[in-house]
Amino acid sequence: MHPSPLRGERLTSWLRRTAMEYGLDLYELIRQGLDLQQKPYGFSDWRPPEYFITALSVKTGVEPEIIRRTTYTGALPFLFSGTVKPKSVLLPPSDRPLRDLLEWLPWLRNERQTQLMACRACLANYPKAGIFLSWRLTLVLSCPEHRLMLEPARVTAESVYWLGEAAEGAPDLVHMLDSRICQALTEGYVELPGGKVQAGDWFRLMQTIQEELSRRLYGSWNDSSLILKVWSDSDRCSMAGYGSKSFERISPHRKRSMLIATAMDLIERGSITPVGVDAKLFRSAPGNVSWLSQNQLAKTF
Ligand SMILES: [Zn+2]
């Protein structure tokens, strides 16, 4: 009677599916199933109290560590601890302090009431299907499993209503970035061409690239031309498949993800040679190939 949490599933989604097995709603499950008279203060996918996780673990037999990973503080602890060291990828290391990772919290979508971004294929058999942590990250644009862009949907306990007409396929670069972000969320690490990095370092690398691309350039001609190349290639990639839509109409989230993904892809294909200390993580060892070719996605933009 106890479904296990799916990989990357949110706590509230897992509990909703568990409650459904008993013919209860989420809060009836907490009151009756967990012997808690009221839902714990601050109960959500963020940081449920430890006594709640313990009670849940005892009743379901699921390890507390697995339950913690169904929350944002459990899956992305570095967002809340600020312990990740500064990086440099595209540009030489700078004395200028990077913004604190806590400022990344706005990178989580503000989900209003029942509306969220979701994958149409993942929710095909809703309400049995799960809702995933990654869908709330503004950096994540698609579902790596189904290669579909996330879409706005209204989700209640029983039903899902799609606000768009059809799912859009995910461009290769978006798929590459989202596969890595979702690996960081579910596995706690990401495999890059130059080696494996911990999830916290991975998020810091993405943040670093974004900041380096936004920095005012006073450096060498090489630095400036490299940054301009990433911007112009990214513009071209973002426009692909958009027909007559102007670049201005593409969402800021999509532009940002495309910029970060383009920078990584250019380094991996050897089209740019940045001097940042951590750029080596995106360079393949001799004999290796870039992520896109490795995944047989020869069609780039
Ligand atoms: Zn999906």
C-alpha cells in the first residue's frame, strides 16, 4: 500500500499518491496515517520538520535520507548552505565576489495556486503520475526522459488541465542542459566530459557562466570575442524553430538556459578555448567526443 517516491519526485506528490491508495486526501493521510493532529507548520516541499520525516519513515519504511531528497533543502542543500567555492569557466578568475548562492532562490518558479510547469507525457496517467522537483527550477525547460518542453498546466488532486495545445520538442542544447541538471538533482553529481562534479559545484558552474557572460568586459580582445561568440551563437540557437517570432518574445528563462548551454557546447566542441580554471571540465579527454555527438545528436543549429 506504500508506493515508493519516484526519482526526483516531490514530497507532496509522493504523499498525494500514497493517500490516493488509501482513498484519503493529503491532509487526512497526515492526520490519520501519521497520527499527527495537524499538518506540521511549514509543511511543503521545502523543509519539513525532522519529526515529520521520522514519522513518515517509520510508517512507510522509506529511509529518512530518501524522504529528505524529495524536498528542495534535501536535494539541493548547497543552495541553503553557501558552502560551494567560486569558479571560473569562460574568463580568468576574478577578484570580484560572485553573488551568494542564496540569490539563486528566485531561480525557483513562483507556482501560483495549482498552476505549474510540467511534462505532458510524464502526467499522461495523472493522478497516478508524480510531480517532480525539477519542474520548479527556472533553469529547467524540458523533460529529459520524454524530450518535451515543459508546459503550463493546472493540476488539482484529481486532474490536470493543459493551458497550451500541444507539447513542443526540446532542442538538443536544452535537452543536454536539462539532462545534466536532472542528474544533479536525482544523483547528486553530474558527469561532464572532463570528469564528475558534485551537484553543488555543477550549479555553481552554471551560475559562473551566466555571470561571466553578463560581466562588463575590460579584459583582453580574446575574452571579449569569446563572450560575443557565445552570445551570437546562442541568439541563433534560441531563434531556431521559432519561425517569425522575434528574439525579444522568447522568455528570459529560455534565453538564459540557451546561453549557458551554448557556452558549454562551444567549449566541448573545441569552438572556443576559454582560460577559466574550470573550463577543463567541459573539455573531453583525448578520444572523447562532445555530449551532443556522444548522444548521436549530430544536428546542431
Ligand atoms: Zn516527461
